[in-house]
Amino acid sequence: MAASYHINPSKYPLQELKKDLLNRDLIPSPMTLKDDLETNFQILEGKGIQTPGDWIAALKNINTIGGIFSLPGISEKF
């Protein structure tokens, strides 16, 4: 029997996600996540995004997504 694993994105701190990304060996396509990681996370936090749940909600909102990706320094690939 396989164990069920679930992370509540609204309770997982963005800083923990950043630390996990830095400590993982990623396959080539997601490697862009590590490009300018510190800068990208500072921009997200500056927009009030504190958890992956906040980030998901922002990406679902057309008004928010334009504001995030129109800022200098953050790529749509991120």
C-alpha cells in the first residue's frame, strides 16, 4: 500500500519552498526555477505572496498575474 503525501500550499512558507528548490537536483527543464531564485522570491514576497497557495491564487487572477510579470527582474518562465 502506497503512502499518501500532500502539502497544503496555503500553509507551506515560501522560504521553505525556496530552500527546497536550492537543495534539489532538478532535471534540465525546471532548472530555470533556480535562475535568479533570490530575486524572484523577493519580488513575490514584495507583492504579498507568502505561500505557494498565495502564488497559485495570484496566477489564477489575470489582474495579479500581469502585475507580477510586468515587474523588472521576474521572468514568465519562473
